[in-house]
Amino acid sequence: MDRVYWFTHGVLKGAFKLFLRQKVTGVENIPQKGPLIVVANHISNFDPPVLGAAFNRKIHYMAKSELFENFFLEKIMRTYGAFPVERGRPDTKAIKSALRFIEQEEAIGIFPEGTRSRDGTLGRAKLGSVLLATKSQAPLLPVGLKTRHPFKEGVEVHFGKPFTLDDYYDRKLDRSEMKEAGRIIMKEIGKLLD
């Protein structure tokens, strides 16, 4: 499975270099090993492959469960390390899957807003992203993506410095604290979009 992932990674990376104008910054901020939660804004269907091609580690993406309803698409998604998440509520099964990858010191990719932004503006983080970050206590790597019109405008991937939500660890959080932690996540992503 990893051979297929890395082969496709190389093909996508090469194709994006040939066919898309791209700008990638902050690659030096990517930890080379250890558990990691990659948190990025979400504005286009190109986001996962563009981010994956710019990233030098395998990313296991949380992906909406609807993508796993088609047999062939499910096989493709699972081959590339994706796992389903039920949107609209905290999905404990998806959180457990993510925690297993994190325990294995893998990188998880999530779009904290839970869906694509139609107008490109940054939304609010869903509480499930905060729950994953605080339960795992893994560092978060913020990523700012500009992929709205990839063939016309090119793409940009900006990696920020890893951060943690350690002020929110090891205690039960109320809803307002969860929202505040979510604002911190989105603020770190937002810094990379200016």
C-alpha cells in the first residue's frame, strides 16, 4: 500500500509542477517524524492532493463518509490512508481511528471547518477537530491553502510552525473552551493566508 501511495505522490508532485503554477513555503516547519495533526483550510477538491504532494510524509486524511459509499472510490480512499468521518456531529469512531494513527506516530490531515468554504473565507473549527487535538495532545501543523482556481491562478501551500493546545489538555472542557481552542486553530491557519 505504501508503494502505491509514494508512487502516486511522485506522479502528482510531478504533474502539479508541470501543469500548475505552485508556490510552497515553510517546508522546513514539517516535523520529519512523530505524531502530527495537519490542520488546513478547505476551499477546493484539489486541497487533499495538492497538500499531499507538497508534504514529505504520508498523510492519513479524515474524509466525509459519503466518499466511502462508492465501492471503487472507497478502495482508492483507503489505499491512500483516508478514513471516513460522519459530518455534523463529533464522530467517535473517526476520532478513535485518528488516535490510532497518532499513537503510531503518523500524520493525520483534517480540515477543521468540516467542509469546503464556498467563498474562500475562513470558517469556524468544528468541535471534533478540537476533541482530536486535545485528546491526542499531538502537535498541530497549520497549513494555508490557496487552491480556489488552480489552473487559472495556480496553487499556494504555506506551512506554519507547529503549535499545541496544551492549555486545554488533561481536563474536561466546556463548550466555550472548545470553541476558544477552535478559534486558536483557525487563527494559526489564517496567519498563513494573509
